[in-house]
Amino acid sequence: MALAPTRERTAARPPSPAPTPSRGFWSSTLGKKTVMAVSGLIMLGYLVAHVAGNLKVFFGPEEFNAYGHWLRVMGAPVLHHHWALWIVRTVLLAAVVAHAVSAYQLSRRDLKARPTAYVHRRRRASYATRTMRWGGIILALFIVWHLLDLTTGTAHPGGFEEGKPYQNVVDTFSTWYGNAVYIVAMLALGLHVRHGFWSAAQTLGVGNARRERLLRTLADTLALVLTAGFVSVPVAVMTGVVS
């Protein structure tokens, strides 16, 4: 007589938690790319405002020091001194952290997707694309140095003077290492902006075949203007135009 088939007893698995929209968005590759694009655009907006403020150094110490004072009191009398500045710093810090974390996790995900090297070695992207990772590291280290130099004064050459940004800028760029660090970082920034702006446009769905030339031209222009604007300050100090 045939025996009836028996069913194997398996341990009941606990139901997996339902994915929340926010968790699913951040876990996806598209979500991380979107966070990276938006945070990058926030930083780009800050850079445009920052280079415009830096160029005030060409109008003399009174103009530049007045601009530095305005940064500390902007929003007054609605906001207390430094409050608006700290709001900007907080938003910028959040954007930097979100950008760095997204970039790192996307890089690790890309390596896991192709653990073995390509058989045929050939260039698959532009120079800016291949150097995005090292450019990001250079910029991260530069930000730390820049804050210690011109914000806290910890790494500032000579005597750091609170409330006198013009003299502090001149002191920094009167040293060979201050110029070298700043110029190298700004060149890395230009490459980063050039590729990053284009990538952000693609991620956010702005780029298409008809707008490709316009977006590439805009990316090149932004990178060139920002790099030239930032580099012009140490060059002006080195050549005696600003002293």
C-alpha cells in the first residue's frame, strides 16, 4: 500500500517589514543618484555666491571687510547675529555629508556589480569622470584646511585677526603653500563641477539629446568661471594687485 506523501515541517519565517517609501528611495541606485545630484546643486549655488563674495577683495579692505561683517549680521534684525550664517553652514554641511555618503555607496555598489577587471583595458570616460573620486577626496581635505585657516584661524599663518578677513586672506596667500593648496583644490573643483553638473542634469531628467550641447556648454562655462574666479584671488596677492 502506498504511503501518503509527508510534508516537511519548516520553521515559520517572520514576515519581512514592509518597505517604507523613504527607505526604498534611499536604498535604490536612482535614489542615491538623486540625493547626490540635489546636494551637488546646493553646493554649486553656494560656490557661485562664494566666488562673487571673494571677488570683492579687488575693491579694497573696507569693501571686503564690510562684506565679511554683513555675513555675520545678515537677516538682522529678524535674526540674531550669526544665526543666518549658521543656518547656511548647517544646510551646506548636510549637503556635503549627503553628497559624500551617496558617492561612496554608489562607488561600492558599482564595484560589487563588476568584481573582476575588464579584459580589454580602454578609456571608458573623460578625464573628469575618471578623477571624480580623487577630486572629491582633495576637496574634502581642502575644506578642512580652509576652515582651519580662514574661519577658526587654527592653521592660519601669522596672527589671525577676527573681523579682518581682508588681511587674513592676504596673509594666507602670501605663503607658497597657501597658494599651492588653494590652486590645486580649485583645479580639482573645476573638474568636479564640469562633470557633476552634467551628471546631475542627466539624473534629474533635464538632459536630453536636444539640450546636450547647451548643458555641456553650461557645465564648461560654470567650471571655467568658478575656477578662474577663485584662482584670481591668490594670483592677485602673489602679483601685488591685492596687498
